[in-house]
Amino acid sequence: MDWLAGPTTTFTELRDPGLLKLYFGADPEAVTAEQTKLHRRKLAEYETFVAHGSPEEAEGPWLALQAGLAHEREWVRYWEKLQKRETRPR
């Protein structure tokens, strides 16, 4: 179990199709609504886990769930903000 005891030395790799589309020039209006829905659904799923979780559960899964909640809340915030923004001048 050396893997568990050692530090994490690699950075998280982010693979998000919505961001990739934006990077290559997709119209944000064509991407934001669906991305917002997707991340809202995942957030609701995680919130359901929290609501039905047991306080006796191991700390590791609880900590991972907290990270997932924070991650999805930020994605929802990002996509909603992008959805409401005015077109950026070129």
C-alpha cells in the first residue's frame, strides 16, 4: 500500500468537451445550456448521496464526495455565468 502512503505528484487532467468546443471557436450559446444541465444533474446526484449518506461511512469517500460537490458547483456557476454574459467584443 505504498501508493496510499505517498504524496500525489501529478496534476489533475481536465477533459471537458464543452470547454474543448469553446477553445476551438464554438458559439458559447450553442454549448452553455446543455453544459449547465449536465452539471446540474451531476450536482443533484452528489447532493442525493449527501442526503442519504450515513455518518458512519469512512472519511475517504466523504472527502471525495465533498470535492465532487465543490467541482460541480463551480461548473454550474461557470456555465451559468457564461450563459448570461454579453457577447465579447472582437
